[in-house]
Amino acid sequence: MEKLKQAIVEQGVVVSDQVLKLDALLNHQVDPALTMEMGKQFAERFRDDGVTRVVTVESSGIAVAFATAYELGVPLVFARRKKTLLAEPDMLCERVPSFTKGIVTDILISREFISPDDRILFIDDIIANGDAARGLVKIIERSGATLVGAGIVVEKCFQLGANALREQGVRLESLAKIASLEGGDIIFAD
């Protein structure tokens, strides 16, 4: 997606050789037109896979996951990062570290919103080490649902997360692949 790459170059901030801040287009502010286009791209890539639900982790993946679910005409379910007072006691839960936040959190999905009959498409904003993605894959497996694939807006190819998922047999589609952030420059892999 050339429009996405252009937005990353214009609005992304390289914090270090490992961290790219995308607050201006994904993580704090959302460009609705670009987000809907990303949703269309993911929907096109997975349209023939019989997706019944799109799943993401709160909060940065929600906008793109919503756009994807809208294009596919299926519900969006997001894994929460905190239990609420109304949370059911039998939630699917996985403890995951967050690379960008530097903390460990639980991600939770109610069994009410994911079942063995579901064909799940996982959508997320960025994959670095892939800890949240692996945690969500474990939740999907425990639910008995089928994971048809993962759509990632930005894949950081120099970190291990995307390849680890691919090695698990997960079909992973990325809209932008970053090969390097060294020296403060954003270098795309393709």
C-alpha cells in the first residue's frame, strides 16, 4: 500500500533502531479514509476464507479491525487488556508482555463471542516481537475456532514476531514491511 507507506514516512517518528512511533496515523489519531482503505485491503486478501469474525487486541488494532470487519460484513471482537467488574469468570485469557508498553498484561475474550464454529481473522496494527499475537493465537486455539490468518498493518521484519507466527503455520499478510529503522531512516522491505 503506497499510500500507507507515504503516511508512515511523513508522520512516523523513529524513536530508536527498534521503535517506530505511529501515533499520528494508528495509535493515537486515526485517519478514517486511510483506515477504511486498509480494511478493504485486508478484506480483499481474506474474502474467500469464510471469515465469521475479525478479532484484535485493544486498543490500537480496533480501528483497522473495524474497517476490515465492516468490509467483510462480520462482527468485530476485541480482546480486552483488563478485566471489568462485569467480566464473566470463564473468559479465555492469556498473559502477554507488550514490547512498546514495557509491561505484562492479560488479554481476555469472552467465550460468548468466539466459538468452535468460528473462522477467525486476526487484525493488528504493528507486529514486533509478536507476543500479543501469539497470546491471541493461543486464545483462538483454546476456543476451538479456526484461525484463517492474520492481517498486520506494519510488520517490523527485523524483529521476530511475524516470522514466528509464519513458522507456526499462520498465514500472515502485511500492508507495509519495514526492513530497518537504523540511523533514524525508515527502510521498507518491499
